Amino acid sequence: MASMKLTCLECGQVNRIPREKLGSGPKCGTCGTKLVGGKVAEVDLATLQKAARNDDLPLVVDFWAPWCGPCRMMAPEFSKAAAELNGAARLVKLNTEDHPNAGAKYNIRGIPTMAAFAGGRERARQSGALPAANIVNWVKGAV
């Protein structure tokens, strides 16, 4: 029985779950939050770094800011993509206004910027607002 590691995006606890249970809504053993649910989660820099380093399921991050018009336009499209990619990847958002060190850490030069992480490292990056279908296609090609 193969297991996989997923970081709880709420409390930061790394969970080990059986791969075949991925589709049945596994929950964090510490706080009870769903680990995979097809919804976008807002994360802080520490949680992003932990999940990007440890998770066996690809992680796609939208670096954004509330004052950014294209970021606000892409937000509902990113949510649609998260629902479509449920179980294939987890999509999260990191507010660069609240976490300014993230921009320097990940060399973010413009927003919105998406970065895809798999196997403990960044696999691909895409800048600019995209519709949901393009986000899904980009994620499938990136990881």
C-alpha cells in the first residue's frame, strides 16, 4: 500500500495518507481540515515552503496582491481550475502584500505569477492572468 505525504494547509502538519484514499477526502490528523478538496487555500510563506518541500501531490501557487487588477480578475479562474484539478494538484494563493519576503525568496518579478512545485522543487512558472482552461493545461504540462 503506497502512501503519500501532504502538508495540512491550515496547521502545517505533514500527514501520511494511503494513495488510494486521496479521492475520499482525507483529513489532517491534527486539526481535521480536508487535505484535498478542489478549493484554493490561502497560505503563508512557512506553510508554502513546507508543502513545496514535502508534498507528494503537485502544488501550484498563485503569487498575488489585493491591489493587482489582473490578480483579482484571475482569482475566480484559479478557483475553477482548482475544482477541475481536484486530486491531481493542490492550488494555493500567497498574498505578496502580507508576505513580502516571499517575493524575494521565490524571485517574483511581477504578479500574478504561478509556480508549480513537484518532487520538492519548482518545475515551472507562468506570469500573467489566465483563464481556467489555460491554467489547467499549464498545470498538466508542468507537473
